[in-house]
Amino acid sequence: MQYDIKKIRNIGIAAHIDAGKTTVTERILYYAGKTYKMGEVHEGTAVMDYLQEEQERGITITSAATSFQWQGCNINLIDTPGHVDFTAEVERALRVLDGAIIVFDGKEGVEAQSETVWRQADKYHVPRMCFINKMDKMGADFFESVRSIKRRLPANPVPIQIPIGEAEDFHGLIDLITMKAIHWKTEDLGVSFYEQEIPESHKDEAEYWRHEMLEKIAELDDTLMEKYLHDEPISEDEIRNVIRQATISRQIEPVLCGSALKYQGIQKLLDAVAYYLPSPIDVPPIEAHDYKDHDKKVIRKPDPSEPFAALVFKIIYDKHGDLSFIRIYSGTLKTSTRVFNSTRNVKENVTRIWRMHAKERIKEDIVYAGDIVAISGLKVSLTGDTLCDQKNPVLLEKIEFPETVISMAIEPKTNADKDKLAQAFRMLRKEDPTFEYKQNDETGQMIISGMGELHLEIIKNKIQRDLKIGVNVGKPRVSYRETVLDVGEAEGRFIRQTGGRGQFAIVKLRVEPFTPSVGEDNVKIENAITGGAISEQYISAVEEGIISAARSGVLVGYPVINIKVTILDGQEHPEDSSDIAFENAAAIALRDAMMGAKPALLEPIMNLQVTTPEEYFGTVTGDLTTRRAVITHTEQRGNIRIIEAKVPLAEMFGYATTLRSLTQGRANQTNFSPSGYQLVPEEIAKKLLEVLY
């Protein structure tokens, strides 16, 4: 297909787990002619869920990319996970996309992870459409789902379709723009559909919702408002143009409906992608930082003639060489080209360019601004790095990932496995920025950390089953954090004399509590030295020593957060001072200052949502109270109660099993996501410190 940036759509599909987003994707690929057999999630044959873990569990774990054509548009699509442990996959996808389809379960409406996904899309200013799926499901209610979007999200949903019937009576939809009823033929798996006049029984309802749609969009366009007020005819193109502009400017979110499982509504969803979601030139050009002066902003327009700039947003390990997924924001990229990684200040070779279809690859020789592709040949580039033209270097904004909340010990079974395990950790960290590993200096054990029990279990399975490395693993445990409750000052001295050149550094620090704002580092360092007691050349070494000590912790080895460190004073020697001496002195000073500032443990707090039948409401809330949960909200939907709470992670191991036994398997945990950190109660902290020491 000839390059035309106006015809590119970079979109993602995101949703709460089990809303049917991967089934939607499978249908899209089939109707677009990208696949010749329709994959099914429940059979483990979904094209986009190509990992063994995904096929066995019936869930998406890693985001998968594909490209296809529809209505003359070249669509790059990313299918993202719905499980909360893999939120980072959604985060990095939304960072590079221009538009998104948010899928909702027609019975459940807005669920916990729907809210998280919506916030992520807001964070990156991504225009979106809503697709109410599973309209064939028992209890499905399109209009209640729309109300839940309006009620629970910062959204302005505008239905542009309504269903004909619901649950077992669902058999098509009404297009409010063309005012036609549309039905799909199940005998050819929904490939064929036909339009007809709206049934008499649905005419009044269709007229009402068309009126609602026109009223909402007329408010956004003076010409349309004029025609609407004077009852003049409004063409389909006029309606679509206003919906498109309002969607791109995020004033509205068009709402469509269907049933992916029953093959209904998907082609019209694809038409809406082409009509209403933006091309790369419809969204504001990317704002970068000047390579030399980070405070200076540089604009990179989505134009092939601009200097090349791209962001690495995902890396997949491959035995033939890592695959790095990039979004090209400006310029042109050819195979066998040298690019500059401005994040790491190194040159990299791009040996191959691939257009991806899940795990399959199609070779490309040249790609342009606005495209999403995978490249091979990069050696040191990581997720969030900027690749650019060496003569015109810029730095794009990095991707922020949440902190890990859960850890477990892991060790190789044999010495032969030791080196393999170290290599596996490096590979996994490169692929997954929310995976962390470190050695416990006291026990010598390796500790791996992640976003939840499922996340760690899948990492363990990758190591054991996919990489064939023998390991012993401990039970998952909480990743605490350390902080201070008071102000403390201390002097760190690192003075060594060993005959030749010695080591000399003295650093005085103050440490105090600090609450970072959004996007700010949780260890703030301020230089208050006057008179040059420590020369400028050693200040960065002092800062590095502070950061390194904060990572290692003071009380029991957990990272330190929410502190402000002020460099007050120090002393250096004309011959014996060095960077290493000042790093060590700063680390000693930080530890001593923290010990004098009431050090304390913080524990991760989780957002929990439980859906339970009414008769078990008291049992479930009673159990949550024993787990130190604070119930923040309850809601009734028919005979179902939805409980929202904040609860310490430490109290929640094995909760899903307990919940099932308390409610005879009828209650579900529908969200479990990080909320933040709070102080561990004193009595619990004492017991913890006894165990940890």
C-alpha cells in the first residue's frame, strides 16, 4: 500500500479482563482478510495470544501487534492484556498510539480495570471509542452500560448505534447515522451482513437516540447547530465529520455495540475506526527535549522529511536477535541504517525492519513517520529509549512504570544453572520493565520482584519451562519500602590511607519526610553547600552515593522512598579525594541521618473490588475487616453487591481461594491493583522487623 500518513491508524484495544477484547481482535483480523481461520480464546487458538501461557490460561499476558488494511486505511493494531498484573503492557502501548477502542462487557459495564485503562488513556491524551461487547450475554444491558461509562468515568459517551434486542434476543443493531437496521449472517461466521428498514417496534427508540446523538454533537459545531435548530436535513457526511472532530479533540467518545463471539458488529466497528479515530497528523506533533539542553522543547512533526525520531516501547527476546518495537514520530528509516540512541549516548545499527502480525514478520525496506514497526540489530537500547538522527538529536519523554509490590526468593538448582539464570534475568528485565531482580547481600539469595502473584508465577514458568533452567523458588512476599518520619542530620566520613594515594571524603546531609508530586522522583536531593566545601566535580558522586544507598535501604534492605536529602557541608582533599570516596561518604551519611530521623516501614496498599451475591455481603465484608481493609464504597446491582476497598497486600495472599470457599464459588475478585504505600502499624512493624532481622 502506498504511504499516505492520513490513511494510517495506530490503535489499541484495551479492556477489563474477560470483556472479550482478544475475541474482538480475532474477528477483526478475520474480516480484514489477515487470517483465514478464526481463532478462539476459549480453545487456545487465538492468533494474538500466541504464548503457551496465554493459550493455557485463556488470557492475554503480553501486548501483540499486527497490521492490516480496511477502507483504504493502513491500521496498526495492538491487543493489550486486561489483567491488572500486566498494566505496564497497556501503559507502553497507549504511550505510542493515536487512538483506542475500549471494550466493555455488556452485562458488567464499567469494571475496575476499565477505569485504570481509561485513566492511562487520559494520561497520554488518547482519543477513544467504546465498544459494548457481549450483547448476547444473559443480563446484557446496553443503556445501563452507557450510563455506567458516564457515571464512573470522566467521559462523554455518545451512542451512534443501539442494539436490536439484548441477551438471547440480540440479533442486530441500528445505525443512528444511516438510520438502518443491520443484521449479520451466522452461517458464514458474520462475513455477510445486510441492511434493512428499522423494524416498527424499534422506530421510536431509534428516533429518540438519534435525537440525543444530534443534540450532543450539534453543541460542538455551529453549522450543525444551526441546521439542527431549524430542523434542516443533515447529511451523513456532516454528522461523521463532526463526530470525527469531536472524537479527535476528546470531547466525546462514540459508543458502538455488538457480540464478537456471535460475529456481530465488528465490520461497523472497523468502519468507525477509519471514520473517527485520528491519523498521526490529526494529533498534536510530539514534543521532545533538546539533547544538550533538556529544559528546551523541540517539536518533531509527523513528516517523512523531518529528522528521524522514534521511541522504543517494547522489546521481545529472540534467539536470532532481540526485536525492538518502535513508534516513528518523524522522518524515515531504512534497513542497514545507523541511528543514535540519545538516551544512552550510543550509535546503534538497524539491520532489519519488520511489520508484525503477532509472532509472524513481514520484511520492510523503508518505513516512515507515523508507523509502528519492529526492528532488529539494536544491542543496548531499552524500553523508553529514544532513537534519532545523530545530526539532529532529541530526547523523547520516557515511559513511566509502576513500582513492584511483590517479591520472592529464587536460586539455581546447580552451579551450571547459575550463569544461565543470570542471563535469563537480564533478558527478562529487558523485555519487562516491571520485573526487577537483586541479590540479598546478607543471605546471598536472588530476590525477584513483580506486579502480582500471577506476574511472578509466569516469570517462574518462563525460567523453568521455556528457558529450561532448574530453580528453587520461595513463597511470594511483600515488597515493603522504607522512609523517615522526622528530620535527621549526620556526617559521613570515608578516609583511608594505604601507603600510596589514599581516599578522603567528608559529607554532611540532612534527611526529612517528603511527599513527591505526580511524576517527581520519590528521593529528592538538594544541594545547599556554600563556599565550595565540596567542589562541583564531586557533587554528582555525592548524589550517586545517596541514590545507591536509598535503593539498598537502611532498616532491612528495602528501597527508601518519600525523603528529601539536603547536602549541607563537606570536605575534600587536594590529592586523596575521588568520586568513589564521595559516593561512600554520602552513603554512610544517609544511613546515619535516617537512623536518627525515626526510620519506618511502609507497606503496599491495594485497590480491591469484590462482586458478591447479596446473601454473602456480610461474610465478605467481615473477612475483609479482619484483613485490615478499609471499605471505601459499596454498590448494589440487582441482587449483586460490589464492594470496593483498600487493603494491605500482606493480608491478601491466597485471598481468591478463601473468597471462593466463603461464598461457595459465587463471589469474584474483579480488581486488585496498587494504590500506594502507607505506614505499617507499630505492632505489626515490630513483629516484621523481628522476623526480617
